[in-house]
Amino acid sequence: MPERRQVAMVVQCPEDLVPAQHPVRMVMALVERLDVSRFAEAIQAREGVAGRDATDPRLLVALWLYGCIRGIGSARELARRCEESAAFRWLCGGVTVNHRLLSDFRGDHGAALDELFTQVMASLVDKEVVSVSRVSQDGVRVRVSAGAGSFRREERLQKLLAESKQHVEELRRQLENPEYSATLSSQQRAARQRAAKEKQQRLEQAIAQLPELKRKQAEAAEKAGGGKRGQKIRDTELRVSTSDAEARRMKMPNGGFNPACNVQLASDTKSRAIVGVEVSYEGSDSSGLSGPMREQVEQRSGRAVEQHLLDGGYLRLVDIEQAHEQGVELFVPPKPARHRHRRGRELEPKPGDREAVLAWKQRMASAEGKEIYRQRAATSETVNADLRSYRGLMQLTVRGLSKIKCAALWCALAYNVMHFGAALLP
């Protein structure tokens, strides 16, 4: 029977909490070798300067890296683990952290995090663990934190904004009244003012999204023509989320529609390391996402991409011609022919095909091209499954494109550290 009231004297230091070969030690050792000075730029309290003490950025980087390795995507859950889990208590070493500190750190250092990802990738390239000559790209649609019922039409948004402005003004007059203000503490007054202003700002941001959505709708309708499909696009009433103005509804793998983002990942086919990360609210991969990703990979690694593997959703003649001009071999399957008698003959040369299109058709029809293209699924699908199953890239709890990209970068960085951390250490 358990005896929980027995008093025992335990002599222990934090160093004894985890064994010598525990993965958390590798994560901390790697973080100590990396340059994380960009994360410390916002700290005003320095040596010789008066100010409140700050938490070491290396600790916060290590906490989020190890948290993502364990599939933790919530700041509150990470804060709980720092109290209950031996590995996280070993990382903290007696330093206390709360969910607000962790949440702010995850989303407020986008540029520093991007540089850290580049730093790790460049080190892997330098050690010849990763080669970016052949990369595979794929998109993952991830559910975001916007409410499914928070999308409103323009008329409703304007009405809600007017009501919000009126509420802010009434709240200001109430707080100026000494009798009403005396019933509230200073924290309560500040919280009410902040909540009202944040609601107004979200509505203003939602309305600001409408011109861009109208422009895209007009372009899509013009491309569809004057038939039923074009008229259907024109008659569609645009809606914007009041909880996350940048969120868009996308078709998910289960066939339903939810507020989601399109996380684009580029992976090295040789090592299956993630070498590029981008986040978009474009629901279709054929919106020109391959060229910018290839440019990003080349900037991060300092090497040239020679072969780029994509699934059929990325197919655009513009991208094929652009890649051909850059000396890049694009591997992307053709779209199935509309007529049955043309099925299986999509790669046959046609009169009027340009040089880039002819080269692409010959490449995809050859036995060597088919063998190379098989590496796409073996690379991208494996990486996607790892991030979804083990690194917490299932549903994001942050709002706004910049913070969502930070969350995606943390997951990708944790994936690389988990699989290649030993190679980064001497």
C-alpha cells in the first residue's frame, strides 16, 4: 500500500533529475553552441544598467525546442510541464516561467527565429549532412485559432465596428465617473479598456482585408469567364473573421471547410531535413508558391537548387518557364486530360509548346525522371507526418500570420534538432 505521509530526506540537485544520455541534454548543449544574441536585443536590463532581471533567452529557446520535440504547442501546457516534468525542471534549473512569458517569447521574435533556423541549416550544409541540390516541396493545411463562426459580411462588420466604437466611448465616460471607477481596481479598469480597444482593432483589421479580397474575387471571376462559374464567383458574398482578420476558410483533407493556413515546407531529399518554411493563407498551391520557396532555400543555404520536386497541385506554365530560365529542373506531374481519349497522353509534345514545356514533358516521361519523382512522396509525406504526429503541427493556438509562421518555424527547427542534433555537436 502506498504510504504518502512518510517523511523522507532526499538530497538532490537539478543535475540529477535526468540521466546522462537523456535527449534534453543534447538540446541544451546545442542551444549553448548557437548564437541566440538576436533574442536578447529586446532586453533593456544589462550589466551595469539598472532594470528588472530577465529570463535567459537560451533557456526559453531550449524550452520551446524541447517542447516542440515532445509535441507541445501550447504555452500553458509548457508552463505546466516546467513544474511537473523532470526533464523540463532540469532545463529550468530553478528558474520559474509562466505561460505569458512563454507565449510572448514564441511569437515576438520572428526575425531572430528565422535567423536561428538559417543558422542550423547552414551548419548542416557546411557539415555536408544536407544537400539542397534536390528539394521536395509540399503544403500542409493546418487549423488555426480563428472561430469557425466568426466570419462576417461587410455590412455586419461595419455595424459591429460602429457598436464597438460606441462601447469604447461609453466605457471611457464610465471610468471618468468617480462613483463607478471606485468600484473597480486599477487592474480591472485597465483590463476592460484593453478588451474594448482590442475588439475594435480586430474589427478594423477585418474591414481592411476586404479590398484585397474583392480584388482577388474580381480576378478569379474574370479568369472563370462570363458563364455560370464566373457568375457564381461574382455573387459570392465575402466574409472576414472577427477573431483573426487574416484567417481564411480552406478545404481540409477530411473534405470539410475550416479556418486554416497553408504551411509550405521544403525538404532535402537526401537527408529529409527541412530546409525552407513559409506560411500562406492561399488555399491553392498553384498560386505561385514554388518560386519564392526555392529562392528562400538558396538564400538560407548559399547553394543552388538544381531539381525541384512538386505535386500536381503546383502545376503552372509560368513556374515551368521561370524554373527553366533559372536552370532548375522542375518535376511536377501533368493534370489529367479532360477527355478520356487523351488520358495517358498528357506528356506528348504538342504544336506550339515552348522549349521549357518540351523539356519538362521529356523529363517527366523519361524513366530517370519517374525514378527521381518517386522521392517526392517518400520525402515530403514523411516530413509532414512527423510534424503532424509528433511536433504539434495539428492545430495552432496563435493568431496572425506572423505568429503562425513563428509556430511553424519552431516545429521545423525542433524536427531538424531532433533528427540531426547529434551531427551539429562536435
